[in-house]
Amino acid sequence: MNTSRRRAASAGFWLLAAVALCQGVYAAEATPDFTGTWRLLPATKGPPPAPPPPGAVGPPPMVLAALPLLRPDVAAKMRAAGASTDRGYCAPPRFTGAMGYLVLAVAKLPIAFEILTSPGRLTLLDETGLIRRLYLRDKPLPNWLDETNAGNSLARFEGNTLVVRTSALSAEAETIQGVPGSRLGRNAQVLERMRVLDKDEMEIITTVTAPELYAAPVTTTNRYRRDPGRTLLELTFCSEGDRSYNSDTRSERFDATPPADLPPPPSN
């Protein structure tokens, strides 16, 4: 009887030890908390290039800053194009790489974003209206699109780092807003390594591979601060930059009135 009790006690001890060990491992591998509103830390934003002197002819500051990264033929075209005030038609927000700022021709505009968590997915929303869905899975969804403004994102955890691979990005996405020559091009991909450094600071290392735009993969490292008291703004450049809309008269520039002799639609 004593031997049986000793064996039972020993088995119970090892069972409790195994449970405690599993709990410790689980605690060490707990999923990082990415939820909340994040803003770019000023130290990682950097000052924009100095503006050109009055009357200067040539590419605007942020275009000049990007030239060393571009393919030689792309850089030559953008350098020859010079400055332009034509922003083209209004386009929806598109993902081109690093989160937290929008690159304009003259400067970088900080953009806050929010991360929501749900089973099997993280959702990122920023102040321009861009919505990204990061799916925690190894294989693409069966109904994924061939090309999308936000791209198709597969994510998985490597320890405490969330690794996100995004493909099927829009070839028309402009890496510098308002500069048509900065389009991402076909077959672009983005690799992100996201990790929470402490409870309120996050680092994202982003590598953009765009064979039609960049001479080599471009990697940036940005840090962000969780800002629970921030209210996300609704930033849009459509009405100011859309050539089809007159912001002074608040009307379309093009007459959409159907011709008088247009036959009525067929009735069923």
C-alpha cells in the first residue's frame, strides 16, 4: 500500500511539473498585442529634403530623394520630367510599403493607423481609408484577387515576430503621391517583420521588392508608439486632386446628362 501511494504521489508530482512547464512555455510564446492606434515616432520619420530655391526647375524634393533607389531608366525619366502640378485623377488609397506615412512630392505626411484583432486575422486601417487584412494562414484563400489595392497578405508568427508577406499589389499604386512615374509596377511584393518592443512601442522592418521600379529591394525600419487617446482622422485628396471634379462649383467637370435621343432601356 505504501509503495502504491509513493508511486501515485510521484506520478502526481511529475504531472504537476509537466503542467507548470507547459504553462511557462505558453506564457513565453504568448501572442503579442498589436491592437490599438499607432503613430510613427518622430525619430524614425526624419526631416524632408530641403525645398528647392524659388523658380528652380526640376523634380520636387521627395522625388530627388527617391532617385538613388530607382532603376536607372525610371530615375532618368523622373529627372527629365521635372516638377508638375498635375495630380491626375483621384485614385483610391493603395498599399505600397511602410506604414505610418504618406510620401508626397515635397514631404512625408505622418498617417496614424489602427490594428484590430479577430480569430485568424489582423485588420489594419489608416487615416487615408486604406484597409488591409492580414490572414494568419500558410496558403492563400481560394477566392483571392489577382490584383488589389491592399494586396493579399499571408501572416504567421516566428516567435514574437509577426511576418507578413503581401503580393498581388496594384501595379498603378504610386509610391510618391501625385508622381505617375513612381508607380509600383507589376510583380511587386512587400515583406514586413512586426514586433512589439514593449507594451506601447512597435517596430516594423519593411522590405519592398518592385522589379519595375527599384534597382534592388528597399528596406526601411520604423518604430511606432501606441496612442490610445488618438482619434483617427479622415484624410482624402480626391476632391482637390481629381480633374473630373470642380471643387469651386462643387460639381463634375464632365457633363453626364444622357443625350436626348437615347432610347429608353428595354423593359422585361
